[in-house]
Amino acid sequence: MGLSSGLRARAPIAVIAAGCVAVVGVAITGDAKPMPGLDLVQTGHWIYNSALGSAFHIDGSGEQADAQVSIPGLEPGSRVAQGPTHGYVLPPSRVVEFGKSTLSVEKTTPAPANEWPVAVETKGGPYGVYRQAGVVIRLGNAAARIVVGGRLGDPVATADGRLWLHRIDDGLLCELAPGADLVSCPIAIPGRHKGSLALTSDGPVFVDTDDDTVRKVSTTGLGDPARLGVDLPDTAVVAANDVEGKLAILDRPGAKLHLVGPAVAPVSVPLPPGDYVGLASSGSVVALVDKGNRTLTTYDGVGRKRDDRPIPGGAEHPPVRGQDSRVYVDGADGAHVLVVDPSGQVNDIAVTGDRKPAETPVPVNPPPQEKPDDRSSTGTPPRAPTQNEPAGRPVAPVKPKPQPPAPVPASPPGAPRSVGATPGDASASVKWGAAAANGAAVTGYRITWAGGEKTVGGRVLATSITGLANGTAYTFTVSALNRVGTGPGATSGPVTPRASIKVPGAPVGLHVRIKTGDTDADVTWRAAAANGSPVTAYHVSWRRADGSGAGSTRVAGTARAHLIRDIGIEQPFTVTVVAENSAGRGAVATVTKPRGDEPADRTITISRGADTTATGCSPPACAFVHIEMSGFTPGKTLTITCHTDDGVHGSETRQVGPDGKLSFDEFPQGTVGRTVWISAESVQSKKLVWK
């Protein structure tokens, strides 16, 4: 499987994140007239403007709006999906269907879940995907409610109308075939890795952010992994469509835009500091929205900047790709829509529109019948001038009296905007944007999560949640309350609390053992508290009371002992041990050894050993010295010296056994009457007269 250099998406499939568009309006040129369903082809972009209480169709090529449908009272940011003959507004609690030929609402049905859905416009659809509830609805003549099960990632749809969905919790990829009422989930992601679906000209792919690979997705399974050549964070955002044959991936923590594919060298574009809320590809360019700096920036497939525009009214939502392969960005204040053309240039469509329903003219009594010669040249009967009105002055037409709009009853609040969470130590900080009041002041916000809930005041837009389990992922749903009821919830992304990282504690139970007369000291301790990060090393140091014999060493974080060689116990000495982790070195444990634990019980015993001819002598005079040693430090290498009346006869090095003992024959002797003895460290055997 490969992404060719000339890769394009097969069809302009629009996948629109619900809840990601601000209140948007447009300019209506001339009178807004109903259009036949076949006249309004599935191009452009429908948006809902809550301030004007209408849905608008934006003609991206004509840079204007060409239709308006009055639908007052819906939540700001409600997404609109279009099919061949109807459009569907998708606020959290309901589905509002309108005719594209009549430009009027035809019916309203309850939503399957109280959340912002993702709208997918494709053959056989459109669809609404309710990711937290794990439910998909098909809209139109073949309407259906399909339960997928479990939380879902962002979907993609192929040109033939096949919908692919990622079940996040159990790592399955599921397929909804065109016209089907059940999904099949034939693909298990290896290791339940994290990642996202995307669409290329070769079909759907899965971008694995755990091992930084991409795999082709088909009904027969996953293809072989291909390396992308970049290190992707778990939070990477993948554009639903490729750009010039490359996958466009937003690395928000690293402030980079990656343009990657298995058959091409990766391109990483550094991004200026900002709060990037998403990206979308038209196929030839990719558009990024920076909420912090309120800007829209476009790049081509090799990472060159094409345009950079401020977003009038502010940026709240990611860009979306329309069915005409243009990218649309809606200003937060609903006053502008930015349209990205195929070259990457950005056009700004300003908002004008009717703020209230069409006015009804006041009935006017018909004029009396006039003779033909009594009419003016325009066909309008003359009117006698009133008092103080000069004769012959043109008469202004009578304007109908405007009728006041009917009051809209209060309803539960809208969903809070931009819910986000930041993990802490057994805690999380949750913040959100204000919800639409919908006619009654917001009196509170309810925050719920697995294992609890919390309610705060109506003016509070952030809170801290405590008592969470470190290492467990949490999502937080925020709902607004007013006197009418509770509005739809908006959910944060998952966050995992972690214990805060501090330097380790002091090693526990530091102890030094050395016997009187011994030279080596055995130092032991128990593990230091890690304090959020594993202990990687222990640092051991020592020195005698007079400052001599000082030394230090570094041992592994799993070590619990160290042998200090040749320190002796002729005078007191001090030992310190300190643990280290990623935060640094911790508290020091110190012990001073004033004297040996007990007199050393080391012994060396010698006797005549096996006969030998090693020195040219012959038995019975010539034989080895047999040496038996006990009580020495296990594992230590000793220098063992043989002495005679004539001086040092020789030396050997031997390693003490694990039981502190040694037994061997060495140092051949052949002189009868000579005195022989053995020494090691400060221990000496009894003298033996050779026979």
C-alpha cells in the first residue's frame, strides 16, 4: 500500500465535526427565493446562524449565499448536513429537516443522544455520528438508527457511500455498507493502538500514533504498516482527506504540521505559537485554524504557506471541507465565512440577512372604479391632494405596517462550548465556554465523569475535580442549567491524571556491616520512595573520620547493596546513600560506623598436602602445602602469601567461596626442617615445621 505523489481523494466527501461552527451569517443578494431541489446541487456549505435564526447555503464558487431557511430557536453552532433534496440541522437534542426546494421546515425528530454529532455527507446519506453514544443515524428516505457500540473516533466515508468508524475503547474498525442497517467490525487494531482514520485515493487508511505508521483499510483487513518518518503524539489530529498525496497531521504539542506518506520524504512545517483547533484538506491545500491568534493559514502539499488571514469575530471551530472540495471556516461571531479556494487563497464572505421572519403587509381597501382617462400614464389612479399638500406632487406608495415577531418561549440552555480538561495529580482542571441561555439565564453548570458529578454557579467557567485515580483515563461532560431545564452536554477529550514527579525520598534502613579486623564493609539499604518517577540510580559515598579513604560510586536503581573494599575499621567511617530519578537527587541517608560489629572469626589452617615433583624434588620430602581458610568475605579475591624461614616463598590470588571458605593445595615444599606459614589480609596461620 502506498500513497502516490499525485494522490487525490476520490470524491468530495464532507465530514463535518458537529459543534465546531460558530454563529455564521452571509450576504443575500436580491430576494431569497425558493429553488427547485434539483437546481440546488450538493455543492457549497450549509451553516446555521442562531443570531438570525436561519440556515444559509454558501456558494463557494460564487462567494455568496444563495438560499436562506428560517429556523429560529436552535443552539449556536448547530451543524447542517445536506442530501439531494433536503437539509438537516443537527443540534444536540433533535434533528430539524427542511426542504431545499421549499426552503421551509418539514419536520423535527428527537436526536438519538444528547450530544453534538458529526455530520457526514456522502452517497446514500447524509449521516449523523454520535461519537460518545456510539450511534449513527442515516437521514433521508432510508432513515435508520444504527447502534455501533462504544465511543467512536471521527468517521470517514468512501465515494461509494461506505462509512468507516473507529471504536476507540476496544480498538475495532467497523464498516457500515451503503443501505445497511447493521455494522460489521472485521478489523482489530494491533494492541488497540491509538490513531485516526483518513481517506486517500487508494481508499481509507488508519494512522497509528503509537508506532507512527499508516495501514490501508479494506473489508479484508489491515494492510502492512508503512513508516511515516515522524514521531507522532497520541493527540495528533489527522485531516480527513489527503493533500497532494500526503497525509496532513497536526502535532499540537510540538507546534508542527507534518505532511507525510510511506513513499515520500516527510515535511514538517514549524507553526507559530498558538491554540490550533483543527485542520482540513481540500485535496490541493490544507487549512489550519489558530484559535489563540484568530487566524486561518493555508499550506500546499510541500509545506509552502499560501495565505494567512484573520478570522473576523474570532475562531472557535476547526475548518470543514464541503462537498465541492472547498474548505470553509465560520467566524465565531457569525458575521463572516472564510472560503478557501483550490489554490489556497482565502475569500471573506460578509453577513447580511433578515433578522426576523418576513413581514406581512397590512391589507389595503381597493380604490373605486376609475374611468380610463382618469388614470395616470403609469396606470395608477390619481389621488386628490390633502390639506397643505401642493397639487401635482408625486405620491409615495403606502408601506405595509411591520408586524412584531411572535415571542420565542424560553428553552433549556445550549451546550457549553470548547470543553477541555487538563490532568493533575489525582485531579483534573476542567474549563468550558458559556452556553447559550435560550431565553432564561444560565443558573449553573453540571460536570459529570465516571464516578462522580459536581455543580457550579452559572457564571463559573472552570473548576477542579479531585479524588481521581492516577493512571485512569477520564472524560468530563458539562451541561448547563436554567429555570426551564438541563441542556445538552459537551464532553472533553480523555485525560489521565498522573502523580506529580518529585525527587525520591531517602533510602530506608541504611546499614553497614564490618567485623573487627576485616577490611571490607558491606552496605545495604531498602528502596527509596520513587515520588512519581522510577529511581534510576543510587549514589554511595564514604570517608574515614580523618578524611582518608574517601570514595564514591553509582549503582543501578534496582541495587540494594554495595561492598566497600579496603576501608578497614581501624577508625570510624561514614557512608551516605542518595537516590536519583528524572526529577533529580533526593534526600540523603547517612550512617557512621564507629567500630567493628564483632571480632573477626577468620582462620587459616595449613598441613602437608599432596605429594608433588613440581620443584624437581621427589616424595616423601616434596609436597604441596594444604590450606584451609574460613570466615572471609564471600566472593572477595584475596592475595594469599606463603612465608618460610628464608622469606616470602610466593603469592597467589584466590576468590573466596559463597560460604566464606577456601580449600586448596599450593606452594610446593621440599626442605625438611624448614618452618612454613600462610597469611592473607591480616590473618596468619600457625607455623608448620616441614617433615
